[in-house]
Amino acid sequence: STILVTGANGYIAAWIVRTLLDKGYIVKGTVRSEDKGKRLQEIFEKYGDKFKFVVVPDITKEGAFDDAVKDVDAIAHTASPVNFSAVDPQELIQPAVRGTESILRSALEVGSNVRRIIYTSSAAAVLRVDPEPRTFSEDDWNDLSVAEVERDGKDALPITKYRASKTLAERAAWKFFGENKDAIKWDLVVINPPFVFGPVTHDVPTLSALNLSAAQFYSIVVGHSDAGGKTPQELRSTGTSWIDVRDLAEAQALALQTESVANERVIVSAGAAVWQEWLDVANSLAPIYLPSHLDLPKGVPISKSDPQIIHQIQYNTSKAERLLGIKYRTKEATVQDTFADYEARGW
Ligand code: NDP
């Protein structure tokens, strides 16, 4: 069957495309320009005409996806801005919300073969930052970031603007689904991943073109011996839950095939880690996998008898385990493959 993947040239989407192609699906990816599509075609050359692309220049336009959804059996919607540089929060919110509404409407009106839509939301739509450590579940919603953006507008923190865009977009997806339930012939599955790390498979011509989450990982764990400017104390107290990009792609493939996940919101997470834990893993593996960077930042290593480490934000992932049975990579496996990728790219 044929799966449509939106924003196919993105970090996560390109791994979804590759995973689906490896499983024998035909994949149609949407991109914003012909050029981006051609680069993807080169990247997925070995799959021949099993990979196709379609140019959707503006996802916020109603009907933008009408051509793209024809003849597809399922959709993985990932296209959404991920950056901390927006001044007006609407730069993030509009494409996130309208892009989501637009693809759902196209699927409803012209996607006669569509049976399932998987929307990549985020743990950003779930969490809230409290003084006390907390474990969140699918019952939690980050309406706080939305309220903060309404209050502070352009002055809201960049991460708050992003979190608000993801909360509003996921709310819009469920609202559309609820309002059109009787006419809809497909299921909606929402996947909420935390920070996504791991090697890249999309087009990244230079290190500076790396997407936000992979760039942050590089900058703190490898890139600058100052650990991205974080103090030893910050390395021990900040960080978040994470998932390897390939496990997230696999989760989406599983979500395509699993009946019981229909109309569910599902948090996927390999666990929580402060940055120092990544530094410790990196320093133990670097001599083997990243010999060009033996001057990695070290911070202050965590000893086994060190009870100081607190994971502020954790997730209850029992629903994902029960419904999808995901196996998560370890930090060691993710670092190892990420370093091998850096080495191959000369970073
Ligand atoms: P990338 O920046 O690598 O990819 C984003 C994709 O969305 C690109 O294809 C990009 O196209 C497209 N896009 C961005 N803005 C627009 C817009 N205004 N109109 C149309 N398309 C647009 O990010 P990721 O792969 O990391 O993120 C993909 C999805 O996963 C997003 O929905 C994100 O919120 C979500 N997510 C990511 C996490 C992470 O840690 N990486 C964690 C949780 C969720 P173009 O290249 O043309 O700009």
C-alpha cells in the first residue's frame, strides 16, 4: 500500500520514509520545493520508483494536500516548523495548526482510500515545567504554554512558542476528528515523542543545516568543548526524555499496522536523561567511534553512588508498550551510531 509522508525531507520524516520503504511500502513524500524532492529521490535511489514526491508549496492553504492524498492508504503528517527563532508566535502556530487541519480536511474530502492518519505531535503538547519532578501521561496537556503565549505574545520564550504551536495543532487535530466523526472513514493516531536524537538520513549538506534537536545534541555532547555553554551544574540538572529517531520511525510503522491503536494518543519515550549522562556515555565510546573528537566536553562525571541526579520530566509509556510493544535503543547504541554518522560525514 501507499503511505503519504508530509515534510518528507525533515529529520524524523526521512527516517519514517526509509523505514516504510524497507518494509515494502510505496511512499509518497511531500516537500516544499522540486529541489528538495530531487535530493530525497537521490537519497532513496535504491528503492527506485517506490519513492515518489509531490511538491506542496504552502501547507496552510485549504486544499493544499488535495492532490497528494489521492490514492494513498495512510498518511504520516510530520510537517511543522521546529525552530526557536520565530518572533511572532504565529510563525509557528499557523503552519502547525493550519497544516494539520488542511491535511485532515483533504483526507476527509478527497482521500477515499485513506484508512489511518498518524500525526506526529510532541511531548511538548503534554508536559508542563513544574518545580517538582513529575511523570506525565496521555491525560496531560500543555495548555500552560498556550496561555503564556496568549499573555506574552512575541516576548514569550522561544521554546514556549514552539510548545504552544504543538499543543494547538494537536488540539486542532482531535477537534477536527471529533466534529467530523460521522463522515470520516479513517482512524487518527497521535504519537507524542520527547527530544529525538540519533543519526540523520535526510539531506544535511553542512553541520549548520542540522535540525534543531540533532544540532542541540551535537553542540552539547560533541561540538564545543564548553558543552554548548552549559555549566557542570546545568549539565547535571537539565536534559529531558528522549527517543532514538529510528525507534520513533519504527513506532510509526507499528502504528500503521496495529488496529488497537486507533484513535489513541500515545507517548513514546526511551527514558529520561540529564546532559551529563550523555557526556558520560559519549566519553566512554568516543575513542572507538569518534577518534577525530577526543576533546569532548567532560563535565563532572556521575558516579554510581551519586544520588544527586533528578529527572525533572518523565513519561509513563505503558500505553505505547501495551499497544505497540516498542523496543527502545539504549543511550549507548544511539551515541555509537550517531558518532559513526558524524565520522562518516567528516563532522
Ligand atoms: P525538521 O526541521 O527536520 O523537519 C521539519 C519538516 O517540516 C521539514 O520537512 C520542513 O520543511 C517542514 N516544515 C517546517 N515548517 C514548515 C512550513 N511552514 N510549511 C511547510 N512545511 C514546513 O524537524 P523534525 O524532523 O525534528 O520534526 C518533525 C516533526 O516532529 C515536527 O512536527 C516536530 O514538531 C515533531 N517533533 C520533533 C521532535 C524532535 O526532537 N526533533 C520532538 C517531538 C516532535 P522545509 O525543509 O521545507 O522547511
